[in-house]
Amino acid sequence: MQGTVYAVLALVVLATALSGCTGGVPGLEETEQFDRTVAVEPGSGIVVTNRNGNVAVNVREGGNDVGITAVKRSVYGRSELDKVRIEVTEGDPPLR
């Protein structure tokens, strides 16, 4: 009988500890696409700074603009996805 009480008590403690603890557990992937076109002068420089994820830079001939496309991704919910920032700075120094 005493063993059963300890087992039930342990299960109650475990269930209480785990309830509401889904903040750090991966779930469905949330995504958000970012698209922007920026006019540039011929011979302008571009700087890409990235802390996480992959970056691909494609060069196209002709035109005086740069297309910027990014996809923010998170498996930790919309609130974590909203913390990710994409900043585009134009002017001198080069486009960042």
C-alpha cells in the first residue's frame, strides 16, 4: 500500500511539473517571408551579416536594384518568430 501511495504521489508531482512546460518543446514550423527591392547605384557595395541560418547571394546582370528575399523560421511558436529581425540599411556605408 505504501508503494502505491509513493507511485501515485510521484505521478502527481511529475504531472504538475510538466503541465504548461511546452515553451521549449519544438512544434510545428512557423514561417514568415520577407521581400524587399532596393535601388542601388552601379558599383555599390553590399554587406550581409547573418547570425543564424543559411544565406544565399545570387547576382544578376543589368538593372540598378537589389532584391532581398528571406524566410524566417521557428519551431518554437509565433512569439519566438516575432523576435527575429531583418534589417535593411541603405546609404553610405554599403547596403546592409
